[in-house]
Amino acid sequence: MTTKTYRIAPSILSADFANLGQEVRDVIVAGADWIHFDVMDNHYVPNLTFGPMVCEALKPHAKTPEGVAIPIDVHLMVSPVDALAAAFAQAGADLVSFHPDASTHVHRSIQALRGHGVKVGLTFNPAEPLDVLDWVIDDIDLVLIMSVNPGFGGQSFIDSALRKIEDVRKRIDACGKDIRLEVDGGVTPANAYKVIEAGANALVAGSAVFNSPDYAAAIAGIKASKAPK
């Protein structure tokens, strides 16, 4: 079964770090479906962002005004994977994705995360092959395709990612599982339709949302993205 609806996941990497709790609440009111954490360790990628304590602190803020919990979607750009993955699961993450090339034993890392009761995703860099999916696609809940090189926010979309999204969509449809296909990097109202047409059903947007003066308008613009006539 293919998930037809898609999710918008604003990345707090582009939020106001001095005011993160309010930023999370504001972007949820503006229409965010998930809250996306870009976790960098200054080792796997040349930057350093948040740890599990930030996730734990923000978990109570990740709710609608009516009290409905909004999923926290954690993308780990770290090596090694397992210890931090477990720490984020324990800190309240609902979904944790990691890069297969950062794990010595990918299947074991997936199993360990499942043991903590979270959904598990695999993330692929722009030039990284998808071969590992041949062996683990039945064990995961999400595939995250990077449409920029990991490590920094505000980069431009790499068009070749569209072919990779199409490839993953075929693999997901063939396996028959309800697996989310998420895309992260350079997604804007001007190009989101391309990503959706290629087969994605979850879109990460950082600067496109948090650098906008109107979060609701930015999220609505991504959801309404259409090819120019």
C-alpha cells in the first residue's frame, strides 16, 4: 500500500535557536505535520547541531493547541550511529533515520532502534547507491533522500535527486509496504511539485519555512506547489 497523503516537516536547523520552543509551537500552528531535527556531529558532517537533551526539552512543545502530539522526525548525520540513535529514541523521537554508510552493521542498527519502539528510516546522500535497500526495505518505515549534500542548511536542490526519488518509489511500490519517502534539501514552493511528482510523500523544508516572514504562507505554498503553465 502506498501512502497517498504527504507531510511537511520543517527543519529546526533553520529556526531561531534562542527561541526554539516557541518556534516549534508557531510552526505547528502554521500547518507543520512533523518537526524535523537535523542532527550533526562534526564528524560524519562538518557541523555540530543538537543532542538528545534538546529533543527531550522540545518534546512537550511538539503539540497542537488542542494537545495532539506532532511526530518528531530525527535525521542522524552521525557516526557511529547506535548510541546516539538510542539516546534520541529515549528522548522522545518518533522516527529516527540514519545513513547506512555510517553504520558498521545496518540491519543490527535497524533492529536496535526498533527495540526502542520508534520508526526507523535510512538516509541516502546525493551520490550514494541504493543497494542496501535490496536487503532491508522490509524492515524500515521511511527512506530519506538527500537532495543536497548533508551538513549545512540553505543549499540549492540537486536535480539528479529526482531520478533517485523515482527509483525509490518503484522499490517501495514493489515491496508493498507502507513506507514513507521523504526528501530533504532545497525544497521550496517553486520546486516541491517536482519532488511530489517523482514519488515523495514527506518533504523537509528548513529555510523555505523559517526564513519566511509568514510560516503558514510558506507551508501552504509548498503544499500548493504546481508546475508553471
